[in-house]
Amino acid sequence: MTVFPIASSSSGNLCVIENSTTSIIIDAGIPLKGIKPLCKKVDAIFVTHSHTDHVSGIGPIHRHYKAPIYIKRSAYNDKPKVFEKCELVELQETPATLIGDFIVEPFPTKHDTPSFGYYVTDWSSKRSVCLITDTGFITPLMKKYASKADVLMLEADYDVTSLEEFEEYPDFLKARIASDWGHLSNEQSTKFIRELLDEGKKFLKVVFIHMSVRTNSEELLMNQVEKDIPEILPIVTLAPTIKPIDLDE
């Protein structure tokens, strides 16, 4: 099983999760040309929510791969024109969705539009991935899924000081980003992982995703990791990556 966050930022998001027989993507917020050379087939597309950086390329990607789009009705209703002439499947929280070797379970996140994270299990290898993005805080349900995953893909959108000092954002946008319906900061994300580690959780990999290019940086995020959770530095990856992350390496 591999995970491949081809694009991951406030400008565009797309993550491929696959094994030798099954390939799914979560979000399609980049042009088709950004994934076409890197992915031969896609069996299904899953949508976290309908903001542009997560769905801007979904029509062309859907038509090229002939892959059905799994989406919660509330997310579809938020921006139906984006999904015109697409094959849609209404996503149900229960039972889980089976796509080839993968069992896919959605769970709600806390954003300013209907939004969902995903827990993906490869039943052939028993590996699992939990992806949490675009949420203002962590709920008990998110913690439940994160605590049983081999790989945690977790949003670390902004550095608090950088957001406060970024002059190009008006105050209302800064407030939205930092609110309970916005995004996770570096500190929120590392504190959550600290909590899991203190409860005995061990991960194979931790991948930080959706890092803002305006109010965050690799240096700021890694400084926070070194401060709060230094013991997991060897297994930390920052998205996007230039190649798939193999969960068995």
C-alpha cells in the first residue's frame, strides 16, 4: 500500500492511495496534467469538500479515468455546478464503501462548508490510512480513526504568528482560518499527535498536509514537531511528495 500526496496546500490538493490492484484518489484540486503522468488508473474519486482547492480539476480527471465520484450529498449541494455531467455516487457513512481491496470510511470534519475526512483500510495487507484536513478542531470521532491508523495524514495549515502578521489577509479571513470552522495550526496538529503518543499510539508514518504557502513553512512546521513530538521525526513527511510513500518500507 502506498500514499502519494501529489498536491497538498491551500492552492490545490490530490492524494493517491493504491496497492497493486486498487487505486483511489482523495480530492482533485489540480489540473489533469498534474496527475496523468503519475497515475495510470483510478478506480474511484473521493471528495472531502467542495472548495476550489479540492475540486477544481475533478471534471477532467473524472472523465479521463472514468472513475465514479463518491461525495456526500451535503458537499454536492454546496457547489452542484462543479459536478455537472459527472458520474456521482452518494457517499454513506455506514456501511463503509468497498473499492477493490480498499474499505473507505468517511467521517465529518469541522469546516465552514460540509467537509469529511477518510479512513482507508487495505484489507489484503491490513494497512490503514487516516486523512484529516480542513478542520478547525479535532473531534472524538476523528481521534478514534486516527488512533487506529498505521499512517496519519494530518493538516498543519498555518503558523499562528505568521498568520497574525500576514498583511495581505484581512482580519475577517484571519479569524476564519483560526476559528473552530477553519483549519488546524501547526501547534494544534502536533499537540493532537502528542496526545495520541502519550496514550501509547505508534504510527508507521505521519504525513503533514495542506500546509499554507503564505502563512506556514517547512522550517516553522518542523520546529514545532521538534518541540512537541521529537521522537517521531524519523517517520515524519511533509506533503506534497515527489514519489509515493511505501507503507511497507
